Amino acid sequence: MRLIGVINDSKQAQQLSAFLLTEGIENRVDHSSDSKSEVWVKDEDKFKAALEEFQRHQSNPNDARYISAIDSAIKLEKEKQRKARAIQKNIVKVKHSNTQNTGPVVKTIIWLSIIVAVLTNFGDRNSLEKSANRALQFVAVDKPLSTELTTQYGFNTDDLNVRLASLKRGEFWRLVTPIFIHYGLMHVGFNLFMFWQFGRLIERRYGSMWLAILILLCAVLSNFAQGVVPDRLGGSAAHYLQSGILISNFGGLSGVVFGLFGFILIKQSIDATSGFFLPQSTVTFLLVYMVFCMTPLAPQIGLHVANWAHGIGFLMGCGLALIKRQ
């Protein structure tokens, strides 16, 4: 079964469905709680013809052949009881609750982020030495290695050898785990809300496996960029604590969020069958926010964000959307 498109008017969706049935194209209409109707075609071989008809319908939904299609379909159904039963089964009103729309990958990421937020005291500066922070940060090195690094490179945490110290020890999970660390209720709340909004759309359309791959790739690249770029160029500084621990201090799900945003933004632009429709207000806000945070004005009003993570995550999501097929 393939999605040919989404129609905001349920009556027009039913008219198109009836017309397709008179053309011998079996289909199904799903009416969601937000008044949008998804039109699905059952026969893969008839997908192209149905998609062309959908596009013609979108250009002129008030065409007489669509308006009269329901009556024609009913007459045809009376003659062919099989098609009558098909219409009754295919035009179905479905109400999706938020729980039904939320898949296992989205739920897992959200719960892990909440648990880590509690364990790290929401990223409080005085909690850097907590075991959860030390286990999840991009860089976390104890003595004696931290002392060796200090002796060799001084307190220059911009040195690449210092920033890669944990990865060189084979702790590759640190390329991903910073996404679970957040700094304050507003930070974790905003990130999880946007992740929930975007993640459930992708998981529902492409499945849990693809969403997991998308999250993993966006996390690895965005965290790596934010972790290795020097502080003076917008990267995230590492800190030598009095206890002798060398540890970085950045995190958040926003790199992944911008990756999911970029994926949906490109998909809805190039693929009429994706079923993605982001409000223009959401698109404008996130693009303006991302660009503004990269300007010198942002730190002056207290916006200290992981710009490299945002930018790399967004580009990664856009790139994956271009190569992802149906």
C-alpha cells in the first residue's frame, strides 16, 4: 500500500477516492483527528496512475467528474457487490491518539533523556563530577591520564589531542551519549517536545529502524563537530576540574532535532508522497533561530548554544532526505 497524498478537506478526499474506484483503482482514505485525510492506493502497479490523478485533483478539486464521482461509484457498487464492499472498507475514519502515533524509538529517547536529566541535576555546573556526566560527556578523563595531558599540553583544551582523549581510549559511545544531557528544564522541555513532534512523523512513515539510523548518524556527526572544533570557533570548551578530571561540558538533543527537521523539510519539498506537512510558522522559527544563534548577537542576550551541532545535524538530515527512497 502506498500513500499518494494528503487532502485537508475530507469531502474532497472521499470524492477523489470514489473517482479512483470508478477507474478500477482500489484505495483507502484515513481521516485523522487534525482534519487531514490520507489517500492510500492498494495496488502498487496502479500507484503512478493514482498519483497523477491526485495531482490533477489538487489543481482542480471542484472538477465535475470528482463531484459526481460518489454517485457514479454507488451505481457501480450496486452492480458489482465486490466493489461495494471495497468502498465500505476503504473509506474509513481513523482517530489516532498521541500514544498510538508515538513509536518505540521516540519513547526510548525521551525516557532516557528524562532519566539522564534527573541523574545530572539538569546539567548543573556543580554536577560535572557526577558519574552520569562522566559516563556520557564527549570527553571525560581521570588521573593519571588527565595529569599526563596537562603536563604535555598545559591547560590548552583546544588542542585536538585533548579533545579526542576519550575517543582515543576506544570510548566511542561518547559520540552519541551527549544527546541525553540537558541544561535546565527549558532546554530539555523544548528539545523533547520538538523531537517528539518530528520523530513520531518519521517513525510512523518510515519505521523504527530508519528513525534509529537517522538519529545515530545525526548524533555522531553533530557531537563530533561540536566536540573537536576549538572553543574560539564556536566549539565547546573542556574543563580541568580541581579534582583532576578533564571533562567537556556540552550536550542536548538539538543536533538530532535539527537533523529530523532538515529531513522532513526536504522530504516534503521533493516527495509528494511523504505525507509530511510542517506549518510555515514552524519552518520559519527554526530556520531563523538556527541562523540567529550563529551571529555575535546571540551570546549577548544569553543564547549560548551548540551551533556546530545544530548546523551539522541539519545538513545531515537534509542529505539523508535526498538519498532516502520510498
